[in-house]
Amino acid sequence: MMSQKTKFLLLTSLISHVFYYIPYPANAQEQISTSTAACFNQSRILEDDDIFDINAMSYDRMVRFLRSKGTLADAQITDTDGIIKTATDIIWRVATSYKINPKYLLALIQKEQSLVEDPSPTQKQFDWAAGYAICDACSKDDPELQQFKGFASQIEWAAKQHREKYLLQILGTGKTRGGNAAGKLLKIDGEKIIPENSATAMLYAYTPHIHGNQNLWNIWQRWFSLQYPEGTVVRAKVKRQAYLIRLGQKRPFASETVLLSLVDPAKIISVSDTELQSYPTGPQIRFPNFALLRDNKKHLWLLSDNTKRRIADKKTFRKFSFNEDEIIDVTENEIAGYENGISINSKTEFPTGIIMQKKEDKSLWYIEEGERSLIPDRAFLSLYFKGRNIKKVSASKLLKYKIADPYQLHDGELVQKKSDPAVYVVSQGKLNPIPSADIFESIGWKWKNVIQLPERILSEYPIGEPVSIASL
């Protein structure tokens, strides 16, 4: 049997994490415009993996990337061994030899000589591609610098400098030969800077100016910061903070408890901390689903997906065996973003919802707030109702509940029709096609998380825009 990936790779005609309904504040647009925007952090420019992760970009992807940007990919250049090769082959040889992230080498030569995006670079740009051995007071005609001249030499010396000098010096003595290290005070362009990691210390050793490093960061953000579909949950590789991507912002989860109450951990995407800098930080997600809250007016609330449901009184509170010790005291502002749901009183049956199965035809229904929503497929049980008991009832029992729209797939879900290799991500109620396996894997999705569903279910969803990555 073919794997999900194999089936998907056979697809040639396609045009081109689970998010539980977490509310967004009513004044979301205002918060977006006034929130702290992504900005250059001169103390943490890139992460260590951004320089040394050799697996961050494949050879084929690098070829496609360079061809999408300019003419460098196929430029014919003499390598250090005297053999003429493409620029791509030279960059790849150096990257694999010195275990340097190909992305970093590309960003470096763009920062130094604009080689990646210049449609007709000059020989001088090639000769000093990585800016190696060139200083503010240096002359490129200096006889002592000629040994470093040439595209292949520049790439090789730059990689050697980072791997065999900067990194080994930091690992061996705790700092570079010039005294740069994480946590050590530097004076750059008259400003006091303390690098937060080794990568930033190395960058200032290579380019001892803030502006030059900000240019590198800008290039990195423009090329390699992915735009994740609505509802994607990501975790920063270094700081380990998890976020929900929502309305162009990254919303941090307040704790692992909150995160795991809302998200399947198998669907969290691990991403570079640097990539996340392109997203401004939005409001924190503070409470788990079904949290019990008490506002400053002493009103009690139960959070249920995207709503807050008022608990009428203490008698009702006790009826459902809610625990006093689990009540969280909050301000009204902290729960203002939740829509008001139907209040919970003595007549309420299932405040946290229940699944019923009609005995006559085995159909499954989700019952909440006096309404019933058809569960279209049993796959929904493992996706959204894991561990829930199912109550078998007669058709007449179900008739007492008002019928609502069928239960919907959540944003961020990866789905596939059983009869079609195309894969989609659900976003804002639409199926967004994923045009290639390369894009799928570059975002960080896992093939095992693709859910196969009958065509009759997925045909009910409109088709959205294909997922795209600017750097591919």
C-alpha cells in the first residue's frame, strides 16, 4: 500500500494540529494595529540552528529557490579544484562540507553583494561574494587579500570562519578570538549589546555593525519566515513557547495545561524562533476548555469552546458537581473576548456537551445547549471527542433537540478525500489545497496527521486559495 506521501507525490495536476475554537477579542482589529509588531532584536538576530542546520534546505529546494530569485542558480563558476560548476553546486558542496545551513550562505551573499536577486551581477560581486576578509578600511586590490578572491573561495572561507574558527573558539574558550560570546557585553556602533546566543555573537564578529546585521535579518525574514495557515499551533524550538497563529498574530498559550486542553500535541509544529519574529504577539490564551471562572462581580462562568456560559446559581453549580477548588478568579476584560453562550441553569442537561448515537441507524450526534449537530464520520470522534462516552438513544429522544448544522472540521486540520491524493488544510471553513509535498514538509506538517474522509463530507466545504511559501 502506498504511503500518504507517495500518493501525494504522484499528484501532478493540482492547481495551484488541531485548533479548537479559541475566541478572539471583540476589538481584535484594534489590537492588531496597536500590538507590538515584529521587530529586529539586535541582541538575538538569528538562532544557532539558522547558521548550522544542514538539513534546513535540500539541494532541490535550493535550486528552485535560486531560480525563482534570479540567475545565480545556473551561473557557471570555477570551483577551488579548478573544475567549472554551477553556483548551486559550489554552495551545496561548501554547506555539506562545513555543515552550514544553505539558507545562511544564501542570505549572507545576498547581504554582502545582492548576488541572489541581482539579475546580472558583475564579476566584482562574484569575486567578493561573502564579504570575507573585507573590512571598512580594506582595499580589494590589496595583494594580501587576493587569496580570498573568487566566488568559490569566498563561500568556502566564510563557512570555514563560522564552523572552524568562531564555533570552535566559543566551544573551546567560551568566546571568539575577538572576545565575542553569548552573555558578553559588546560595543557595536557606539551601542552596548549583549548577545543572547552564540549565533548573534558570531554575526557581530563577522560583521561588526548593527545595520549590516539588520539587513541580514531583513533578508532572512523576507525569504524564510513562513506564513502559517489560520489555526496552526506552533512551538518555538529554542524558547519552547507554544503559539496559536490567529488573525496574523501569534497568541501565546499561558501554560502547558492550557495548551494540552485545547490542542493535540502530535499536531504542534516545531518552528525556528527566528521565523516567529515576523508575527506580532497577540493576546495570551490563558484558560483551558471547560475552565470555571469567577469575575469581579462574583458571576460564575463555564468556558465552552468559543463561548462563556453563565452558571445561574450555586445550586446549579452543585448539580453538575463542579469543583470549587477549580474556580479561577478573572477580570471582566480577561473574558471579554468570549461570546456569551446559553446560560447554565437547573434545566440544563449537558453543560459540557454529550455524544448520542441513534439506535435505529447508528448515526452520531453532538448535543449541546439544546441543539444537536450530526457528526459526519466516526473519524471526528478521535479528532475532537477522544475519551468521551457515547449514549445510545432512540430517535424519539433526539427529536427533543433542535437540529443544527453538522459538526465542522476545525481550522488547521489536514484532510484528504479517500479517492484523491490531493491534501488540504482547513482554514476559516474552507479547504486550502497544498500544491506539493515540498510545501507540506517545509511548513512542518506530518503525513501521519492527514485524515482521510469520504468525498461526501469534504465536498460540502468550499475550496480556498492554495497554500504558498514565498521562498519556494
